[in-house]
Amino acid sequence: MYIALEVESNCMKRTPYLPDTLKFSCEFCGEENIIEFDPTAGKHQTFTEDCSVCCRPNRLRVTVNEVTAELEIEAEYEG
Ligand SMILES: [Zn+2]
């Protein structure tokens, strides 16, 4: 599963606003989850988040693109 969140940026010369939440689709049940995210904690972050619907763990790999202010999110079921 691959999701890119797009955030509008009016001026590319400014430091773009980095989203502090992210959205992923559960790899087990397909439901959408929105969780808090700290973009200042690193450009590449890997963590496990339990789906709020089915409680299955999803391993998320998040890459912060500071130029486009997009989050690149890969989710895989951690079974
Ligand atoms: Zn789920």
C-alpha cells in the first residue's frame, strides 16, 4: 500500500508546512486510520501502529519530503 498526502504550498522559498498527522489504510482490513505524526523526529521514520478498527499492527515506513511537504507512507501488515 502506498499513499502520498499532498499539502498545498503557496511559496516554495519558505519552509513548507509539514503535516502533523498522517493517514494510512490498514493492510489487514483496509480501513483508513488518521494518526498523529511528528515530522521533526526525522525524515525517515518506521513505527508500528495498531489499526483503530481491527487492532492489527501495521508497520509504517514514513519518508518526509521537506521540499514538497509530502509524506510518503508505506504500510505493511505485521503478522
Ligand atoms: Zn484494520
